Amino acid sequence: MIPQILVDGLVTGCIYALLAVGFSIIANSMNFFNLSHGGILLVGAFLTYFFKVKLNLALIPSVALATVVTTLVFQGIAATVFMPMRARGSAKWNVAMASLGVFIVIQAVIGIIFGTAPVDVRGGTLPRMFQLGGVRISSTDITIAVVAVVSILLFSVFVRTTKVGVAVRAAVNDREIAGLVGANVGRLELVVFGIGAFLAALAGGLVAMTGAVTYTMGLDGLLKAIVVSILGMEAGVLGALLGGLALGVIENVTVFVTASSWRDGISLLILMAYIYGTVYVRRMQKNR
């Protein structure tokens, strides 16, 4: 039983890691919390449903097409909403609130088009199951884990070995230094936002592969992205990957020991502990 719980948690954690990497690089490069990140997950998942069920495409092409379309849509939103606000010198919290507004609008549009009831991408078709010792794992779980880990590793290689990737990493680490060395910071930020949106949209498509897609999954995804970013903030991409895996395992163990209603409660407890700890440390430093 325990090995099964751990494996299920690791698969879930791979999706959390994708979300967190995308959230972190946008936050670091553009200096605001993109609260529409959950909306990217939501659109990616529902477009996967649309392409798979409504247009009758195969599942993998549906995920790929949904990921690309969602990325382009949100890059357009960034170029017309977030970046102009930043160019006018808007405070980062104003930009964050604008991104929250985008998320609310996106969720409302999804509700109008697809309704608020859960939809099933698989259409009654169950994935192939494999027995590995005492652990049962589906072909869908294997696909999710492989795609998520490979995507994160490819992103890591991209930012370390290519000219564009090095420029992107400079923008993520310090946009002012990137500007001083001659990089087009505005264009780089749009590229970074696109990469972050791509990873979140891909996460949405992978979630859709598991079956039910829900109207409220965007908010849940945003919470996971923030929490995992906190858990792995000091170790970059690797930290996000490990943080996502850790959160997935912790949630599954908690659900096994208590009840499924505690799944999101764990994320909230971690977030509250971080906020309280940050405030406490700052007060202690101030009183010295």
C-alpha cells in the first residue's frame, strides 16, 4: 500500500513541478505574481477536452495542440495587459491584481462555453495498467511522469546551453543586468512568459489525460504552484522539481492517513507556515 501511495504522489508531483517552474520563472523575470497561472492550466485542460472529444483528435495531439494554442493566447494577454502596465511603471501588486482579474474572466468564459460540470477527456476508455511488484501504474501515469520530467530537464538544458537560453536565464535572475549587456528585456520577458505559460498549459493537458477536468481546477493549480515555488525557491529548476514531488507525496500520504478533504489543506498549511515564518523572522531581525 505504501509504495502505491508514493508512486501516485510522485506522478501528481510531476504536474505540480511543471506548474511551479512556469510560475517561478515568470515571477522572477517580470517581478510579479502571475495569478492568472491557474487560468493557463484551466484553458490547457479544457482545450485538450475540446480537441479530443469535440474534434475527435487523438489524445497526445490534443494535448500538444492545446498547449501551443494556450501559450499563444496568454502571450497575447501578457503583451496587451501585463507588459504595458509594467512599462507605465505600475506597482507589481497592481499587475498581480490585473492577472487575478484575467484569471476570473478566463474562468467565467470557460464556464459559459463548457459549463461548470466536470468533463471527461477519456470518454470511458481506460488506460493500460502495469503491475510492478506491489505497485499498479497506468500508461497515463507513465506518460505524465516522462513528459513532465523531460520537459523540465529540456528547459534546464535550454537555459544553460543556448544563446537565447542564457539570455532568458539572465532575464530571470536579474532583468536590469540583462538590459545592461544589451539584451532586449521586453522581448525576453515575452519569451519567458511564453515558456512559463507553455509549462502550465502542458500541465493542464496532462491533468486532462487522467480523466475528469473541473471548472475549479485553476485555483487549485495556482495554489500548488505557489506552494511548490516556496518549497523549492532556493534551488531553481531542480528545487521546483523536488518540491513538486515532495508535495505530491505529502498530499497522498495525508489523504491515506486522514481524508481526501485534507489534500488542499496541506498546501494551505504550508503556505500559512511560510507566511508566518517570514513575518516572524523579519520581526526578529528588526528587533535586533
